Amino acid sequence: MSSDRRQALTPEALVMMDTIARTGSFAAAARELGKVPSALTYSVRQLEEALDVLLFDRSSRQAQLTAAGSELLHEGRRLLQEIDAVANRVRRVACGWEATLSISIEDLLSAPTTFELVQAFCELRDPQGAPDGPATRLRLRSDVLTGTWEALVSGQVDLAIGVSGLHPNPGGIELRPLGKLEFIFCVAPHHPLAAMDEPLSDAELVHHRAVAVADTAQRMAPLTVNLLPGQDVLTVPSMRAKLEALLRCLGCGFVPEPLARPHLEAGHLVRKATVRVIRIAELQYAWRAERGALAIGRALQWWLNQLESPTTRRALLERHAGPLD
């Protein structure tokens, strides 16, 4: 687009087009805009010359838009809305709302609870009068094991929910306890291990395919949990995919007890004791705070306030039943 066209497509020109179309005549639009009709006609002709198109049908007594004029009106209204939105966002960012807040959520955690939090955040209303809630755009990602910690330490996210806390803190990272999560060994009722005596030994487990969720870490050393040397492994991208594989008798493995609970109660999975010690994951949430508490933005502070609630933390760990299941 030439510089003449850019200079012609000003917010004032777009408002002029919108006013003419809305009022139905040049005279009515001129009155509303506080101009004489001849000045408005001259402005329209300048815009037409810059764009090299006809915007209004000169054969009509009304302010009848051409196809090009209708397209400019449609896109112009959209651009005016965007300009207003940008102005509101800039004002709210100046009031302490981050432009973007990136959050990594461990794949083990409750998706319904996560999106209830997202919904509550999106429905916030700024007490200073902004109509569209916080200025902050949320970016959610799901990570597994070391990948959740790596996302935070590498600066890809501002908040990580569900880190193990076993990794060395490089500094500038604040951690708070999220809660404990028990993992239990499960198989489908028609899996060969379902009929075997308990506790199951490693010598018995090694002959059966394990289902494992892949660690999403790219640079740090990924973790491998409860896999035996020489054991066949089906690797899947998420804990829900692992659960689906177990239900289809594609293997065996450890899953969070709250996630398995409804399937155990329905008889779709069978819990089996093993000689291995029951794994209890102690999860935490963590955020980057290099510059101190005073530098925390309002969006991050809102999420931290929610995570201070024991009810919220418990729901993230345990409440997996919901519309997404």
C-alpha cells in the first residue's frame, strides 16, 4: 500500500464513512460531524482519489455505497473497534495489567477446574471502568514432568502449576505447595495382570507393555517414572491418552487415583497392588519473581490469589469429572 493510501485511511476518514452510511445522507452526516456538506463531499472525493475507487454511487440521490464502499465500511468499522480495543488495553496495561500472561499447567491436573479459573479471569471487570475485563491475554500450555519446570525456568511461561519441586532452583523462582497426588497401578479387567495374585512383582510386570506419558522437556533431562529395563512401552502425549490406552487394554501403568476413581467404581479399570512403593507426587506451583513482589502484575497476582485457596488447589488435583471428560 502506498503512503498516500495509508495517509488517507485515517480514523477520521473511517468515522466519516461510518457516519454517512449510518445517517443515510451527506447532509445529515455533515450536521452530526459539525461540518458543512461541501467539506464532507470534498473529503470523500479525496479518499476516493487516494484509493482510486468510487465509494458512493453518484447516480443515486441517497448516499448509496458501491461494492468497494461497502467493503471499506465493513473493514473500517472493524479497524475502529480494534483501535478502541488497543487504546483500552494500553490504558489498562498502564494500570498494572500485563500484556500477556503465559501459564504452564501440568498435564495431571484437572482440566475443568483450569478452565473455570480461566473463565473467572476473563469475566473480571476493571473497577476503574474498563468494560472488557483485564488487558491481559492468557496463553495456556500443557506440559509433563520436567517440561513444566523447564517452561518456567527458560522464561517461556510466567507461572507453572504442578511442578515437582525436585529440580534445583536457579534463583528468581518462588514456589508454593499445591498438594499431594497418589498414583495407583491399574489395568483393564480383561488384562492378564488383572487375574494375578498381588502384590505384582517387577519380574511379572516386565513381561507386559507399560503405557507412559512422554516428558515434554526439550533441553533438560526428561524423567522416566516406573518403567522397567527391557519392558515394552507405549508412549502417549497426555495422561488422558494414557487412561484411554489402559481402558482399551493396550498396556498397564500408574495413574493419579482421582483420575482413575470413576473408572474403578464403574468396573472399567482394576487397581492392583505392586511390590513397588506407592508413588506420592508432591506438586507445587511456581512463578518468576526476580524483581521482587512489587513487580508482580495484576494478572499474575490474581492467579496466585486463587491458588492460595485450599479448595482451588484440591480441585486442581482431584476434580477430573466434568463436561470435558
